[in-house]
Amino acid sequence: GWLKEHPLVFLRYVEIQTTPETTMSIQPRGKGFHNDDQSVVQLDIKSLLEKTLKNHFVLTNGDWIPLFHDGKKFELVVKDLKPDDIIDVLNTDLTVEILPSEETSGEIDARKQASEQYEEFMKNRDVRYKEKISKLEKSPEPPKEKKEEYVMVRVKLPKGGSPRRRFAVSAQYGLVMDWVETELYKSEFLPKVLPTPELEYWFKLASALPGKKKTPFSNSDAWKTLEQVLEEKNMKQTQGLALIVEMVKASGAPEDGEEEEDEDRSYNDNMNNEWLRMAARLEQNIEKELEDEAREAAEALTEAEIVEIGEKIQTYGIDEGIANEVARMYGKQVRELEAMGYSADKIAIAIPLLQDKRGNLSAVLEIMMAADIE
């Protein structure tokens, strides 16, 4: 056993100062008081501790305390002792604080870090967007008639819409990535992992032409020209690019085929899950803001104006009930479409989009332009 491997044992005499009251913080190791199937173990920790500590005369920081219950051993680690780092257990009134388990503590730390990174990202999000807009403004779209000088790029956004833009064949692929990020920003789509200095782009793109196999693009090609990228993919410049957005893995996550340490996997999962939860909460807030804006716009119209708009919408071939509802909720947006010069048949197409997008006219216009409804 241990004594055979360590034949020499050194003892040191230490005089312990007894105090009437002491405090001990202990942390369950691993998953804490859980079975392998994650179910909680029902036990009387106070009684078990009192029974176990009868076999411990002295405790120091870092000691392990085993608790046995129904044939299963749970381990506790002494994390903090007050007022001293070593205490006499028998001659003191001991107060015990049980900390979250090691696994739970890791989740809490990940949640805190994710929250801090989230706040930092949101604080700098507008700055990041403006920087990318500035880059795009320095590389304006080539003229439509010079088809041999540009690639038409269209991207399908995760939250709907398919914006498009012309890029010079000599432009870097990274400029396309910058443009896509600005479109994601405008659609209020949030990253699933956080951008970092090592992770400039938190998404990746893939070609998705109908009837053809999906072709992924590498973010490491950002410095290459579009002409080079297309040539490597055996694609023709005149065909243009139809792209979809995919999420990259968390920073530190392995690439396909690589393995990941359990600790790293747990950390990355915790970070990603917390980020997804916060992104979902923000999306809910955005939806509510859109509803509030539509309601305020509707309240700004008089009842007579709402009736007039509703009757006009009916002339577009819209059912009376839907026409009245749209007039009341999105009458202002319908008027803006009319002011932009949209014809009756185009407005009829826009009305269900207004309902779907909760009155977000910018999103409706993007969808219509992407579908060549102008």
C-alpha cells in the first residue's frame, strides 16, 4: 500500500490555537450529490458530516472529507477555514458552508464570463458595424453593364431575406464576409460564438446553388481575390454566388476529426449554451420592440385614416378582415410603400410580409428587392 511506497514519514509538531467559533467552506467534488444518471441523491448532509467529522480531530485547507451513503462515496474538499488555516474540530462551534460542486462552479464561471463577453460585444457592436461599412464604401459596386468585371453575390440570411451585391473580381473574399456581417447586423442576427482577435469572422459561407452539392468556403481565404477563390472552386464568375450562412465553432473547439478534452468540451458547451440563451432573450426583446413600434405608428393614425387605408387595401384584392387589421397595425408602412411608388400588385405582395415581419418595413423591402420585386 501507500506505506510500502513511502517508508519514511516525517511528522511536524504544530500547536493549534483553539477558538470558540470557526467557519469551514467545503465543495463537493465533480458532479456533487448526483447519481450517474444526473438524479439528485437525497441525503442528510448535516448528520453525515457530524458522523464523519468525529474521525477528524484536525482539518486544514485542501483536506478531502469522504461521505458514505447507500454504498456510494461522495468527496468534499475543504476550500476555506476561518479564522485559521488549520482548526481543532473537537473544541469549537463549527459553522459549515457548502459551496456549489466543482462542475456547477465551472458552469457559473462560464456563465459569468459569457455575460461579460456579451456586454463587451454589444458595447462595441455598432463600432464594428461602422468599420465594415467604411470598408465597403471604399469598394463601391462595379457598374451593372460591365458584367465581366464583377461577381453578383446573393446571400440567404438565417432570419429571412436574400440581399445581393456586386463585387469586383479583384476584390478580396474578406470583403464579401464583411458585407455579409453588415447584413446579419441589420437583420439583428447575433453570433452563436463571440468574435475575437483570433476569430475575425464568427460565421462561414457556403455556395448553395440549386441542384448542386454545397460547396464550403474557408475563412482563411479572406485575403484572396474573388477571382482566385472561384478558380479554386471551379466556379464561373458569370454564374455569380448564391451563399448560405453557417456558424463556426467556439474558440478553442476542435476542427472536424479532432478530439477535445472533456474539460474543454464542457467549458465550450457552457459558454455556447449561455450565449444562445442571451441571444434568444435579445431576439425576444427585438420582436417586442417591433410590435411596440407598429402599435405606436398605428396609434398615430386617426380612425378615419385607418378606415380609408383599409378600404384602399381591399382594392388590392385583400380580404376585408385582413385589410382592416393591416390598416390598423401597419397603415403607416402601407402609406410609405405608396409614397415610394410601389404599385397596387406590389403592395399586395408586401402586405403578408409586413404581417410576418411585424411591421419591419426595412426587412420587407430587402426581401422584395432580393426577389426582384421593385
